[in-house]
Amino acid sequence: MQSIIKELLVDSFQLPANNENFPKLRELAKGFCAQENINSDVTCRLLVVLEELFINTIQHGYRNAEGMARIELKQTPGYISIVYEDAAPAFDPFKKALADPGVSVNNGKVGGMGLVLIHKMADSLTHERRGEWNRTTILMKSS
């Protein structure tokens, strides 16, 4: 499996979506946050959102097969913009019913809360299919 990281720009990168690259994704995101002087609370929220997107891509999108993820991080006035793309089968996070956190916690169920977390942490979330790529754009307040 390929494990080469290709940096495109300071705030844009792509990498094979596999468990071995998860630490590299965190490192790149932390570097962006440090460079942009983003506070630790926002950095933690950004890392959670990226983790959920990346792990869902690996497990549910590519089903542990080879595939790429493209991530663009930008700081805009008052917000962090995340553009996350994968070429997994089409998946629209708006069309899937979100899990009820109370039911999951009360039943001791593990998993199924990733989309709930993303929706709760995002101030704006859009999704589109662009050719072979799923594209999710998230805005999070930066303060």
C-alpha cells in the first residue's frame, strides 16, 4: 500500500486514506493550526472532525481498500474552512439519518456518532459529488 504524502500547498494536502496515515493527517492539521495561531479549543474540534471524516472514509467509503483523501484547510475571517474529498462511492451525509446520542449512550453502543459530531461542530456543512469525488465543505468558528 502506498504511504507517500504529497504536499500540494501549505494548507492543502492529499494522502492515501489508510490507518497508517492517520498520525500524519493529525500532524499536518496541527501544523496548520500552529502556523495560523488557532487556539487549542478550535484545534481540538478541527482534529475531531478530520478524524471522523478520515476514519469514515477508510472504513465505510473505501472499505479498507486503497483510496485517496484530499484536504484543504484555510483560515477565513472568523472561521476555519475544511474541504474534505474522497473518491469513495457516492455518499451524502445529509441523506443519512443521524444517530440519536441518547439511544447510543444508553445502549452502550460504540460507533455511529461520527456524523452527529461533525454536524454539531460545524457552523456550516455542505456536500456535493464532483465527478468521482465526494466533497464536504465545513466552516467552523475560529474563536
